[in-house]
Amino acid sequence: MADTTARPPVRTPRSRGRAPHKGQQTKAAIIDAALGLASHVGLEGLSIGAIAELMGMSKSGVFAHFGSREELQISVVREYHERFEREVFRPALQAPRGLPRLRALFDNWMRQTSLEIDSGCIYISGAVEFDDRPGAVRDALVETVNTWQAAVRKAVQLAIEAGHLRPDADAAQVAFEIHGLILALHYEARFLRNPDGLRHARTGFDNLIARYQAQP
């Protein structure tokens, strides 16, 4: 935002570019630390004071980047979504459209879930924390989850259009069942510590695809 105060100090182009860059770096570092903390204690465990202590900063220093706890929580949700897309969605786009891409999405999603066994999934923990709490944080969670689920449905629809899945298959239903496998995997692996969770999830996906797969 431009400085509208009277007689603003004159800055060289170099100084104008350097200050925002440093500020963005600090903000990114705060979000990274907050995401790490939220992965273990949930979004509700975040506070300006906790992050300030974690970063070795003053509360006012953190507050300068995030005007409220809610703004910090929303930034963490969006950062988690960006990383999730980078690790799960974008690599799958390298696979051919249709069933190969859908399999890549599921494989990447399973791998991400297995990596989060000792920390936690912001999508899942956030749903538990904010399922009945209207507000901006819940809205941000719903928006990012809906974006991801729409991508899964699109991948299923492309598999139908490619002739890999039956033409009468319901893309929303298939995507729903795939999501259910991931939720079951998270529960089995994180809560029950079942070492067979990944194998069961993969078998479940193979059975699901076999049920909907188009006949040669």
C-alpha cells in the first residue's frame, strides 16, 4: 500500500526493493514455523505469543506481519494447501490423462499421508476443530479442501472421458470413495498405528478401480 502521509521519505529504487523482500522473507519464516507447530498442536494451538517465542521475536514483531491470530491461522491454511498441491497434485500432472494420472494422484496422496503420520494433516485436524465453528478460518479450510476435491473429481472425469472408466461412472461418487480410503488410512496409520494401513489403502484403490473400470 502506498504511503499517504505527508512528506514521505525519498527512497532509492534499491532500498524500495530490499525492504519488502526482507519483510516477505520474515513473514514466510513465521508461516513456516507456524505450520510446523500447527501440524502438531492444531490450528487452535497457534497464538501470536507462541510463534514469537518460537521465532525469538517480540509479539509486536509477529503482530506487524499478522494483525490477528485469525490472520495467522488463515495464512497457515493457505501455505499448507500450496505445499499439498506442490507435493501431491502438480507431480501427478506429468502422468498421462486418465487412469495413469488418477493413480498418480492417489499414490502421491498416500505418500503425503504417510509422511504426516507423526505430525498431522491440517485438512483433517482443521475439520475436527472448525467443523461447527463458522468464521474466516473455517471458510479458508473449506475453500482449500473443496479446491482439492474438485481436482480429484476432474481427474476421475478425465479417466471416464478417456475410456478408462465406465461411461456411466459417477465422478463425484468415485472421488468420494477415494477420499474415504485416505481418511481410513490416516485413522489406521496415525491413530491405530496399523503397519498394514498403506497396503490396505492401495488394495482398496485397486478394488475401487476394478469395479468402475471400462471393459476392453
